[in-house]
Amino acid sequence: MSNNQQADGSGSHELTTVKVWDPVVRIGHWVIVIGVLTAYFTGDEVPNVHIWAGYIVGITVIVRVIWGFVGTRHARFSSFVKGPGSVWRYVSGLLKGEAKRSIGHNAAGGAMTVALLIALSGVMVSGLALQAIEDGAGPLAGIMASSGPPVPELGEASQDHQTRAYEDYDDEHEEHDDRYEAGEAGDEGAEELYESLHSIFVYITLALAGIHVIGVLVSSLVHRENLPASMITGRKRP
């Protein structure tokens, strides 16, 4: 580095840091953070916002999973998914203040990334199932929603034929009513199940996020670097 650069600091940032996180990773990270918080705090109070926030988070999770296989070096799962032994060694070393630093995700950070993606996927699928059962809407509506027997379209048919058709429809409708009462109980049970699953995955996600934040702060102190800032700039020291 020239004396002028040392004096005024120009060019020092580029020379002392390396590019680690690409825009897909960085933007996806903050979209998920904002989306999860938005969905959590709107809930049943502002359902449209809650649903759209959930869709945005779900799409971002799908993109991140795909990017984990085809993305840049440090974004790929193969670069940071380690075994339980590696995760434990990093965590125990971190508690002692002597954990080995990584340019990309460390072993614990990689495990947390995978755990959060799985938990968010559970939130997404259970939320879509609830939307299908409660509102008959969403991608799963055609799979989980039920419908009654179709009303006959008779057009110009004769009076006798119309009468027989409606009698057949009435019989079928009575049978459907019986099935509907049983199905309604089943739908209520399914709704309660998916509500429970949705809540469970939400709180698992929040718990994991809390642990993640603590881990990032501790790692930042131990490794003497600003990890949250690197998820904004995309750069870290080598």
C-alpha cells in the first residue's frame, strides 16, 4: 500500500476485506428477517398483510434453498454444512474464546442456517394448509378443500326428466349432508392440527432466531469482527 493510501485510507477497505456474501444471500437474509417479523406482529389482526408476508418469506426460502446448490462458493450448502462433531467443537471453542474463525459460515452458523430453513418451511406449509382449509384459497386449496355434489344443469329437458333429476339430486344431497357433517368434524380437527403445527413452527423459528442472534454477537466478539455488518456489505476480512 502506498504512503498516500495509508495516510488518507483510500483503497484500504478493498485491500483489507474480501467479498463473501453475494446479493442473493444478503437480500434474502434481510427479506426473511423483515417478513417473519411482519407476519408475526400482524397475525390475525391484519390477515392480508400476514398472508402476503408469509408468501414473500416462503418464496425467499425456496430461492435460498435452490441457491444453496447452484449459488456462489460461500452460499452453497457444501461449503458450510458440517457434521455434529464439527458443530460441537466450534461451540465449545466459542465458549472458551478460542473457536476457529471461518470466512463463510462457521460450523454452528451453517447448522443454524439449515435449521432455520427447515423451520421456515414448516411455517410455510402449515400456513398454506390453514389458508386452504379456512379460506379455500392458496396453492393447496385444490388439494385440501372439499365440495358438494354438482347441481344438475337441465336446459330444455322435459318436466318429468327434470323432476327425476332433482329427486336424484336431493337424494345425493342428503347423503352429502351426512358426509358433510362427518367431514366438517374432520375439517375442524385438521384445522386445529395445522393451527397447532403452524404455531409450533413459528415459535421454533423465533427460538432459533434468538439463538442465532446471540451466536452472531458472541462470534463477533470472539473473532473481533462485525458479522451483522458483513451481511449488509457482503465483505469480511480475509
